[in-house]
Amino acid sequence: MKNPEFIVHGNVSSDAVENIKKEGFKFEVGRETISNDFFMGMDFAQPKEDTLAGSRNENPVSVQNPGSLIVMKVPNGYKIDYGTETKINIDKQNSEISGHIGKYSGGKKQLGIYNQESGNIATENIIAKIKATSKILELTSNLKEEILSLKVKIPDGVQIMADEIERENKESGAEIHHYGNRQELEKVLSNLLEGSLSNSIQNRTRKLSMEIKMLEGYKIKDEDKIPGVIFNKPTKESVEKELLKIREVMDVKNFTTGLPNMDKYLKTYIPYLEEELGNISSD
């Protein structure tokens, strides 16, 4: 994948966030601890049971003193790619899919850093910190629903979020959120929200592609075994229904996601999935 301009790391511990600001961001090669997705990063910045369960964080967590979204500029020479534990293998000869299937559908937003060895992203590359206040989390939840359903355009979402960040800093009399200036903040938010929308679209089509493979008779051999994640064979009708939802949105006059690369992706990949599904006989 092409390196994103910015990456984020959401952390539920305010102590851990302060350590990152002082010492830089420590990483293990390939481990999916970063993203280019605003919503995913902010999701990991709020304390909740499933977030804490997958964390190796040894710092104390407090709802009263919430975590933050750390925004970093990708240093020269660093390669950003999908996390090592989000990949799958498709064996056409034996009609089998193996690997990290439980994480695969959401793998577009789970990224890792690939360098010569595990290391540290220096503090000068940390360009913003957005605290996961109750109002920011509420606004994030609303914008996630509206932007990913294409009800709100990304530039409008950027203005809404930037206004709230500025308002909180002004009303508190202190820098709750840290960033350069309004123009730089808008650039970061726009970049990360575009990442969120792109990932959402591709994750949805990944899921549909996997379901079509299952209808074609592929066996699933999942290495993740995430509790509650079960790969039951779908019905052809249920997959058709999901594809139809996407098709109905695409067929609206002057349809656009606002992202030319995603418009092209949908216009190419959705007809391919429709054709693949059409070649499968109904049970």
C-alpha cells in the first residue's frame, strides 16, 4: 500500500499518552498498533472492555482522565502496511481460506510499521493530540454514522470537528487538544476522515468477497478464533441484499463518495462481485 501522510495511535491511558509525547512512539515491526483511520484511532482512545482486553498497556486507565488520539507524520524511510495479523491465504486448489480471517474484514484500517527492526518514532513527528473528551467522543460517534453513510461530506465533518476542538481549548483556558494551527488541524482531520471512509468501503467489500467465497464452497480455517466471531455460511439471498444496498446508492444520479479513487474502486469491484455471485446457483 502507499504510505499515508499521517498515522494515528489511540491510547486509553493518559499516562501512556504523556510518555509518548515525551519519549516518542515505540513500535514492534508489523504489529497493528496504528491506523490511518480517525474513527478507529478514537475508538481505541476510549476505555471500554473490548479495547482494554486487546491492549498490552501497563499504564493506569481512568474514565475521569481519558486517553487521546496521537497523530504522527510518517518519517522518511518508514514503510506503513497492513498488520501482520490481518492477512489471509486463499488456496484455490483446495478451496480453502486460512490465516487471520477474524481480523481480515477490518484489516484495511489496522496498520503496522515496517522498518529494519522495532524502534521509536521521534517526538518531532508527533504533530497533534486530540483528547477523548465526552463531547469529542459523542461527536465522533455521530460523524462516523453520517460520514460512512455518505450523509455528511468530509469537508463538512472536518469543520464540525475542528470547531469543537477549538471550542474546548478556548473554554477550558488550557490546551486540552494540541495541534499547530487551524489550517494544519483541518488538513490532518481531512486526511484521517478520508482514510476512515476508504477503509469502511473496502472493509465492507472484503466481507462480501469472503461470503461469496464461502458460497462457492471454500472452507474457512481461522487462526484468530476471536470469541463470538463465527463464520457461518451465508445465504445467496443475504449477500444479494447487501450488494443491492450498495448498488442502490451507486445508481443515484451524480453519485460520488467525494473520493475519486473510491468511486473508481466501487465502479470496478461491485460489478465484479455481482458477476461472481450471479455464477453461483441458489440452494
